Amino acid sequence: MMPTAKIGYVDLHRPGRWTRFSLFFVIIFVIIFATVLGVRVTNNQNFFGITGLVVILPIIILLIDIRSRRRVLNAKKLDELATQLHKLSLRWLYFTSGKGITPWQREELGLPQTIADSSMKEAVEEICIPQGLVEPELVRTSNPVTILGFIFGGILILFFVPVGIALIMNSRNPAMSISGWVMTLAMLWNLPRLILGLPILHRSRKMPPLLRAIGRGRIIGKSFVAGPGWVKFGKNVWRCDRDMLLIRRTGYRSASAEIECLLVGPEKRRGLKFSGLQDDDFKILFGAWHVDDKRFEFIESELS
């Protein structure tokens, strides 16, 4: 079990939930509006009215979603720990990297080194924390495919592959034939990405490295290094005795499908995404972050 001094649980905001509600109501509104227009106005007015809705409303939803993604806390439920976290003036990132928080007051506010969403408490406390000395290991983040994304991607593949093949076989125009090849190869490449991108397939380190890298959407690029009590990415280092790790869920997705993490300190913030709490890479990072035998002298090791 995790010592309570190292981790706390609060009701963290889950981005994407209100966006889905907004999208649902927008679709209903567009249907009603289109029906009304069909009765009261001409066809041209109907067309321009619906076109305006289709263009403007998604932009409004996107703006709502962008604002939502920066929130850290569910403002309706602020217990003592959440109140202290609120005083830190912390915001999640739009992108993967951002500036640190100044002034940095983790110790003054009595905050633990890790804060996770309260819905994860039972599952987080089941993660095994290594005992003794931990060697630094490479950790690769993930960009997991959702079931809905898998279905839509499969439909697109079934539609565009025959179209591409038809262009290759029947077109006498070289440009159209090349377009057919590009379309077909792109769709065929996306098929294994969709399949291997399902969290249940790529979260285990037992899968061959290349297939796992395709599934995680991280074929190229740097990896994190997780060592005893610290995490390093390039020249940036986060230490468990000074910095913090936040863990939250995304929208209505379960903690076994996708989680978002944030390493934050006075120098730098960095976002990480994993395919659930059972992702082997996440468990390595989480275990290294919470070990009792901290070795900061390993930060400049050959691996890191």
C-alpha cells in the first residue's frame, strides 16, 4: 500500500465530458432548426442557415473544450486538500509542454508528491511499489485509440480503400492514379495503427517493441527516463521531493483505457498520456516516483 504522506486524492476535473454534452445538444438543435427552416423559408435560405450552424457551432464547442482542458479541479467539490491545491494556481496544459509554476509552494501548502483523481483511489493503491534500489528505465507515453475512434476509422478504411483501388485500376490520368495509391496505402497503414492502438493490446511490454511503438503512436521521438525518485525528459528533471505528479481521467473514459498525467514544478510542466493505470510504462514511472530509496545521483546516468 502507498503511504498516505506520498499521495492524495481529490475530485479532479475530467476534460471532454461537457464537450460531448455540448455536441449532443448542438446536433439536436441543428435538426430542429433545419426542420423549422424547411417549413418557413426558401431552399437557398435553408441552405445558408444550416451551413452557418455547421461552421459556427463546432467552433464554439472547440472553444469550450479548450477552456475545459486547462481546469484542474472540479470547482463544486473543494475539500481541504483540493483547497490547498487551488492555492497553487496550477493549470493543466493545452499542449504537452509548458512553463513551471512560480512561486512554487508545494511544501508550504502541505501538498503530497502525487495527487490523483478520487475515483482512482482503489486502483492506484493496488499498483506495486518496488522495494530497494530501482534502476533507471525508459518510459514511452501512449496515444490510445478509443472504441469510437476504432469504429469510425474502420468505416473510413472500408470506404476509401475501394475508392483508391478504383482510381488505380480505372483512371488513365497519372495524377489520379497516384492519388489512388496514396489513399490506399495511407488507409492500409492506418489499419494496424487502429488495431494495435487499442489499450488492451499495446499496454503490455511483452509485445514486440516495433508493434508496441506503432500501437502507442510513438514510433519516433524521445522517451522519458524514470529513476529512483525522479523523472527526466531531455534536460528537464522532476524530483519527487520537490515537484508533483497529477493523474486524472479523460471525459467518460475509464481509468483502464486512458489517463492523463502532469509533471509540474517550478521549472517546467510536462503532460503525459498513458493507456490506463495498468499500462506497464505508467506503472514503471509511478513505481519509480514513489520508491523509498531515492537516488538523485543517478539523474546524470548514461541511460538518462
